[in-house]
Amino acid sequence: MKKGIYLALSMMLVLGAFTACGGGKDKDNDNNTSDPITSETPAGSEGEGSEGGEGGEVIEPVEIPEDLDVAGAIAFGKDYASRVTHGAGALISTYADPEMSMYDSTTSVIYALNDKFVYTNEVTGEDEYAEEKECWFSLDANGDIFAVKNGAPYDEEPSEDMMNGYGFNVSDITGNYASYYGVDALVSNLYNIASEQYAYYQQCLEDAQTANDATLIANVEYVIENCGFQEMAMEVEGQKMYMFSLRMSEYYVYETNVVFTLSEYGYIEMLSVSTEKYSPDFYTVETKEVTLADEENGVPAATADVLVKNEEATFNNTYTVAIQQNVELDGVELPTENAYSAESVYATDFTMSKDGAAVESGAVLELRAGDSVNFEVALSEGAVSSFNEPVFSINGEVVEWASFDSRIALSATNNYDDNDVATLNGIAMTAKQVGEFTVGVKIGAAEKTLTVKIAAKDPTYINAYAYNSNMNQVNEITVYAGVQVDIYATTDDYTDNSHTMTVDSEDATLTAGEYFTSFVSNVVGTYTVTVTSTVVEGLTDTFVITVEAAPSVADILSGYYEVYDWNGSKVASLAFTPASEGAMSGTVAVDKAEYSWSTQTTVNKSAVFSYEYTEATGLSWTYVSGDEMNIYLAITANYGLQLDMQDCVKVDAPTVEPEVDFASELYYDENAGLYLIVNKAEKLAFISSSTDPYALDNQYSMLISYTISSNGAITVEMVRSITADFFNLTGTGNYYAGMNAAEIGYVHPMSSMNMNFWFAVVESSEGGEEGGEEGGESLGIEGTINVTTTDNNCWVDKYTFTAEKAGTYTFTVPAGVGVWEAEAYETDWNSNPFIDYYANENGDTFSVTLAEGEEFSFYVAATTKDNWVISYVA
């Protein structure tokens, strides 16, 4: 009972707010205002009681049963809803957050109802920027509803429900995105939501009690007790009020209260709907003790977590809808007749004219294909363009998409005002297809017909062409013997392209089809096909076909092929090795890039398949070794080869030297900015760079091993990372024999960025193990260089070393010392050193190749001030 009293008091507060916002006027206050919601007129004084119904019948009050509950009151009001003739309402939205107050809004509405129309005048806002929208929903002679706003189309699709009364969109009120038309429909639907919600929760509670689910029992009981359906009918200040509440939860929680009254004439007289909208943050989880249904049978009480609203919770928004029906509206004259009947907006007649001359119904127009005609159109007086869109027909059939019709294109032309409202001003017609057609134009209740005769336009050219393998149009083509070529002929748009085709040799056959003519020849040679227009004398074109001897299957299944994607990048290669010369079986090595959807990366794969071709079974293949991959391999009808439905291009096989003799050389690639030392015996490469933008701290050094396969693929593995342990340069790439260089693609493990590493593969001189200048033998040169650092981490003067003989000199640098090549240091002192003193914890080496008498200059840095000795050998 306490909850019922609280609900009643809250409803009174809502009604008070309704009055304060202009929703009603105190009966003891005689001051009139300009607010559309002004004073409440007791029914029967100046309201319905004195109004005449059909035939002048006086509407009498009704006896309202005392024991009506909410559902009964709603049903009672719906029975007498037709007695409502007008009303006023307000929709108020308020934000709790002061910073959002700019979005607060008030919409006031007055409305009038009749069996032929609904009139509304809506004002949103309360200042000089307030927006007013006046609208009529009307019925035409067929009973169909249409809408106008100040004589122009309304921006809402009319529906039959609109004729039952003015409706508010209550999506903000309950969160369930619905519009209800008529006060009775609004109240009834809100009540249905509440009662169905309550029935659902009751069923959930029964199911939970049957299952002895303490958590579910606690939650459902809490919902029913605090947020579920409540209803009551009670007297407040001598007036019978009906109330109910509901809660809707989506992302937000809507707590809604509804109160309404019945007039003495039976209809719903006053309605107030108020909602407080909360964020989920305003609800917390609390623990509640629950007594289970079969505690008597030994099942003890239990506790459960339930959702409870914070006592300090404040709403995000409040929404209030307040409506009064059959109220006196001071200074407002409501319409009693339909100002926008069908007769006043539909065209009863229209005129068509061309170049100022009238075009009467039944007129004959003679056009040539491609001609366009514009007709000026004038509607009968008072007709509104918006309700008079032309309807076109061709040969008696209505054409829904007339502007795209292949025979005659027809469309309305309009002028548009500043509000994007269209006014019909003409009709556009374009002749397309040769023939005679009956064109109908219906506007409103009037219709006119025209006979349109379309003659062909003479072509100015004729073009013979075919499509090549890339689906490009060409006027000459080379094919193998026995391969069919489809030849097309086109002329100017909308012209007659009737033609004949002939070929200059009896060794070829032409077969005419509906859209093209097919050419086939089994004899090698060059053929000219001539296409001749039968419309314009002397209008011809030629198409040249070169027929070559068809290759044997053995020729196709041999050699090296590459596959390219749409932008010209190579994506795969195939290298065929026949079992013997001219054989139609053997093995094929396939390299291709496959995209992995799981890792969203492209992986290069290599595999070997065996293949065999017979005329009976065609081409078949079987996996032999390598990476697992699914391939589709086929010989096309045009003697082409396809891999995975992509054309293969036969090219010369790349020259690869699988056994490369590596030398101990110092190599610098200016394009890649990498220093490299290659070790012949172990096939190791030392890379050091400071130019790669993706490298950690702009520098890295690593030792990798690599091997090169017979098809040019290079495999790389990390041996040692000197400056960053997480580098893991492992993968495959490509070796370019002509460049003596290799490329590896790598994904940085921390940044996921792609990097391409280039390094050189350098052939050694013949002879010695270390690859010296003469025969590869050691020069027998060794010595030391004394250097001094004058401060911690400080540079010193430049040192210069002169080579006694031509060869490779290897310098051993003690721990804690770094060496910079002089030219690089002088250009950029932060450039990558031969040896970085921070990373040189245990001593390191670097090598340079010098000619006899050549000078090598370098700078030295160290972690501490000291004297140092750098040794060298050659």
C-alpha cells in the first residue's frame, strides 16, 4: 500500500508539472494565456455536451462504473474515443546534466479530428527559433490517406492509424521505438507492454521456484517488487485516476509512470506519461536473502546477488507527455472541414505543349532513334504537383521504371524550391527502339495518349572487333588453329547496325549468331574478315585474324611459366620437367604466394607435383613434396595454361647458380643502406644498419645463415642477434642471379611492420680460403694501431691506415671501443658505425678491402678514457 501511495503522489507531481508547463490551467484562475494548452473546459458546458453529433444529435454523458480497473478503464475509453473532436498536448524533454541543457526541448501540439481528416499544428521550442509544422492528413475519394504540410508533401509516410488521432513518437519514453496514433492507442499499448512484461516475470519466477534457483528467484522478485508492473485506480481531489507503471531495459533503464482520467462522456480526457531514463551506472549489485519454495523439505534459505538502484541515482533525462482532449483552446480556431480534400489537390485535367504548341491526346509524333523531346505540362487550377506524379504506359502497360525503358525513356521534370519541394513542369521523352508505340500519360484523374513512330538513324561508322584473353576489344588477333573467334559489329547509338560479314579465304568458316559471328579455321595463315553495313552503302570495316599452328600438349607442359595479378606483380611460377623429351608426364615445381585468412598475411609456398596428360582423362596431377597447397591446373580450349583460374605466361627460365662460392668480403649496398660481411665456408652474413626506419633505436646488428635453392628461393635463419634479442629474421625470399643480390621480407615482431632486407651474394676469387687479392692466399701482413680516448664516450682525432698490398684487412677492436668510417662520420656523426662501442662488450672485428697504397681513415669512440690497441691482419 505504501508503494501505491508513493505512486499516486508521484502522479500528482507529474500533473503539477503538466499544469506548470502549460498542460492545464487551474479552474480558479481566470487569466488567459497564449499557450495552446490553456484551460480545462468541463465536458458538457462548452464541450461535447452542447455539440451536435450526426444528424444534430446531442451527445449525452455516460455512467462510468465505479469498480473499473485500469484495463477496464482503457477499454471503456476506447469505446467512446469517437467523441473526441480536438485536443492539445505537450512533450517535454529535460537533461539532468547542466551541460546538456542546450538539448532540452518542449513541443506543443494542438489537433482536430474528423472522419475525413486529421489536422495538427506543432511548435517545437520556446524562443525566436521555435519551429512550427502545420499538417493535414486527409482521405481521398478512394479512402486512401495522404498528407500535406502547408500545401506541400508531408515528410512522414501516411498510415491508416493516423486517422484515429494525433500520435506521439514515444521512442524516448520507453526505449522501444514505436509511434502510437490516438490517445487510446498510446495508453493501450503502454499498458500491454507493462502487463506482458509482468506476466513474463511471473513465469520466470515460477520456473525459478520450480528449479529452486535462488539467484534467479532473488532477481525476479526484485524486478517484480521494484521495477515491474503496478496498477491502481484511486480518487485524487475528487477525480478518478487510473495509474500504472513499467520498466524497460535496453542499454539504458526507463522507469515510466502513466496516469489518465475518463471524462463524464466516456473518452480518455487527460493523459500524462512520465519517464526517468537512467544509465546502467546507477544500478549496483547487492546481496539479498531468499527463502526457497521447498524450505520445509530441508532446503535451506540462500543468498543471491540482485540489481538495486542507487539511492543517490539521478536520471539522465526525463520525458513527459501530457495530453488533454476536448479542452477549450483560447484564441485558436480549429478547422471543422477538410481544407485539403482530394478534389483540391488532384489534377482534373492537364495540358501538354511542345515548343509552345499544344499537343492534344491522340497526336502522332514521328521521331528518329536517339531523338529527345521535352513537353511543357500545366496542371488544372489548384492541383498540387506532389500528388500528381505522372504515370506512364507503353502499349497499354504501365511502365514502373519508364526512365530506363529500352523502347522509349519517359520521365517527369521538376522545379525545386528552397525547401526541396518539387513542382512538376514537364515531361522528357527519348526515342530508343525502332517501331510504333502508344504512349499513355496519366496525371491525377486525366490521361492523354500519343502515337510515337520511331525510325532508324543512319549509322556513320561500323566497327568490327573481338575480345582478347584480357577481355579487351581488339581489331586484330592471333589464335591457334581450330580456336573459335567471336566477331562483333557495332554502329552509332540508336542506329541500325544491320550488316553482313565475309572472309577472304575458303579455308575459314563464318557462322552468324544472334549477337556475333564466329570464325574458325584449321589452316595456318592470315585472314581478313570484312563487315559491311546493309543500311549505308560503302560503310565497311575489317578484322584481321592470324592463325598459327596449335602447340602440342607436350610443348605446353614444358618450360617455365609465371603468373601475374591484375597490377602486374608476379604471384606464382611453374617449372616443368618432362620425364623425357616430348613426354606428356613429369614433374612441375610450383612456387606461389597464398593468403592466410587466419594470420592475414601472404605466405610464399613451394611444392613439387607429378603430372600426366591423356586425351581420355585430360590433365591430372599428384602432390609429391614441399609445402602443402591446393592448386587448380588446366589446359584451356585456346591452348593456354591456367593455374588457379589465372593465365600462365611462358617465359625464359631464370638463370640460377645453386652452388655459389661465397667470399669474405665487405659489401655496402647504397640503396638498402646495409653493411655486409659474407663468410664463404659457413654461408653466414653479418648485417648492420642504421638507415632502416623500422629498426629498434634505428640500429641493429645480426648474424644470419642462408641457402639458395635451384629455383632462386633463398632461405634465411637467425644465428645471433647482437643488439636486440627479439629479432627473429627467419623466412624465405628471392635470390636475383643477375644482381648477385638477395631479398628477404620480414615482419617486425614488435610493430608488425613489413621490412625488406637486401644483401649481396659475392663470388670469391679463385684460390685461398679467405679470398685475398692474389689467388686467395694470405698476404702475411699483421700489425697494430694505438689510439687514445681523451674522455668517457668522447671522439678522438681521425686515424689513417695505409695498405701495404691490395687485399682484405681485418681489424680486431677491443671491448668498449667503437669505430666509424671517416666519410660516413663526417657526413653524419650519428650514422651506423662499423662497430658500436655500446654493443662491443667482448671485442669484435670488421674488414675492409683496399688497393695497394690506398688509405683507410676512421674515427674511434670508447666507453671510458683510456689507451687502446687495434690489431689488423691481411
